[in-house]
Amino acid sequence: MLEVIFSDSAAGCLKVASGNGNYVGGVSSAIIVGKNGDDQTADQKDIQKMISESEERERLNWGKAIPLNIERKDILCFPLALSTGDITEDGIGKQRLSALQMLVSIYPDEVMRASQDMFTTAQKSFEELLSRVENGESIRVWTSNVPDDACGLCWMIEQLKHIGFEHLDITCVRLPEFHVMPDNTVVTYSGWGEVAPHQWGHLALLGQKLPADYMHGLSLRWQQLKKENAPLRAVVNRRLVSVPETFYDSFILQELDAEEDEFMEARVIGKVLGKYSLGISDSLVAIRIEQFIKDGMLKAVTHAGEKDPAYHRILKKLK
């Protein structure tokens, strides 16, 4: 079975989750906050106790993990950011590369080079997807209401329609609104990249076979989105729709209004992403803020370092 996913970070989690339920240890850390709300240096014993408790919880979770029994070579990742930019072409071509390069343009040059490698890998994965599914292999696709995931599912179905929906064996695992952990704590996620590796097996039980008629509907939805070819796509009332490039501006402007005349751009971006759970990238917010600068609403007071994202700077309000 092929495992299809639409986020590079989520693919990394899934690869760790493929460890067949074996405990995966790692570095643990703890932040101790003083009674007055100030960060203080805590007693080393307290820190060690918290780290030990954290590691014990991890062992417990891995002990109750449900093995996925998958091979890493079967994980196909398509981090194509399909909710952004031109989507009129079939497959994975130059238009998609241009959209990805636009999103990573706020990062240092090495990230741009890494994005090219990711794009090339996605093209190879696409060839493998077509080849193996045409030979009758089944798919498990991991998706959610994050715009890129929702777009990815529709896009994938459209690419496979020539095989015939009645011949496709696709299980869809949707990220739930909440999840109860083995220790009975309840967690919510904004994307698959936030899911701990030991929980993927539990969530896999939520998978449902996609009926042919449903896949036909997803294909038609993608065809309509391609025809509209809006700058952005978003999930509104659980439906994937075309939206203008200004769609998220109200959220950004609300956080800008709460800032002083001079402020750190990175802080605003962090608030937008953390507060509203829009399922979008920091790049998209940064690009909109850059447009505000071009429109004369803001100006840069400082500039980011060569190895930092462009939004690591101080901005000033002009209007």
C-alpha cells in the first residue's frame, strides 16, 4: 500500500511512525517558570524530574502505539502548496515550481535550493504513484482541512481519474477535530505535522474507503478550481473554495492594529498562525505584509540577516 501525504513535516513524522511501534527516544527539555511569571533557573533536580516524567510518558505512549507496518519507501510526499498560485497545468510542472519559489523567496538561498530538491523528489514520487496505482496498488492518503491537504486530495484524485474511479482502492484518513491520548489527555491538531509518531497508528483506524462517486465529486471540484484558477484556495464551512489573495488580510490587520508603531514582523506572523489556526504558512503571511509595505502602510526599520527569513526585521506603521 502506498502512503500519500502533502506536507514535508508530516511525512517526516510518518516515517518515524513507521517504526512498527518501537520506542523512539530523543532529547527532552523543560522550561521552568517562576511564581512571579519570570523565567528562573530551577533546581537541577526539578528539571531532571520533569524530563524523566516526559520520557516516561513517551515510553507509555509508544508502549500503547498501534504498529503501522509500513515501509518508508512506500511513503510518497507531495509538498506542493496547491492552495497557492496557478493550478491550470496537469501533473507537476513549471507553474507549480514557480508557485513554490514564490513562497520560499522570503528565506535564505539554501532554502531555495532545498525547495528545488523537494520539487524534483515530488516529480519522481508522482511517476511512482502513477506506475504503481496503474498496476493495481492501493493507497492510503492522509488529509485534513488544512488548505494544502484538501487541495492535495482533490488534485491526486484528478490525476488518477484515467484509471477509472471504480478501479481505485483509496483509504482516506482525515485528521480529527480532537484526539484522546492513551493517558486520557485530549489534544487538538492544526495539521498532520503536529501529530506525535506514536499516535499515527491510532488515527489510521479512522480511515475510510472512498466510494467511486465520492472520488468523482472530488475530481469535479478540482476541475472547477482549475477553471477559476484563483490566487488562493481555502476551506470555508468545510468546503474547498477559490478565494482572493486578500482573503487572510483581516486576520493580519487585526494583529497589526494590536502592535505599537514599531514592532517585530516575526511576532505578528507568529500570532496570526498561532491564534487563528488558518492552516497556512508563514510565507503567505509574510508575502501579504510585504504587499502592505508596497502599499505604503508600513516601512522596514531594520533588515533581516543573510541567513534569516526576510521577516526577521522591525517594521513601522505609516498609516
